Amino acid sequence: MKLYIIVAWISALLAVVMMVLGTISLIMQNNLLRVRHEANFFVVASSFLLLAILCVLARQGCCCKKD
């Protein structure tokens, strides 16, 4: 069960990093990490956020199933 929380925190942290990189790229009008469009950062960030939500819900589902 602790693995779900660890994966959720890591994916949420990666999502925040991607959002920050996308914002910096948008403000500076610069290609960070050779990514041409800022939207790509936010698409990746949303995927990581969905993974974090899935891990939290899976952990809650597993804990409730034990009762």
C-alpha cells in the first residue's frame, strides 16, 4: 500500500516540474529540452496528475476492501 503513495507523490512532483517548465518556456519564448510547443509540457503534466489520482484512489480502494 505504501508503494501507491510513493508513486502518487513522485508522479505529482513530476507533474509540477512539467508545469513549471511549461510556464518558463511560455514566458521566455525559448525551447526548453528541445520541446517546441509549451502545450506538450502541460499534456505530460496532466498525465502524471491522472496517474497520481489513480494511485490514491487505488490505495483507498484496497484499504476499504480489507474491511
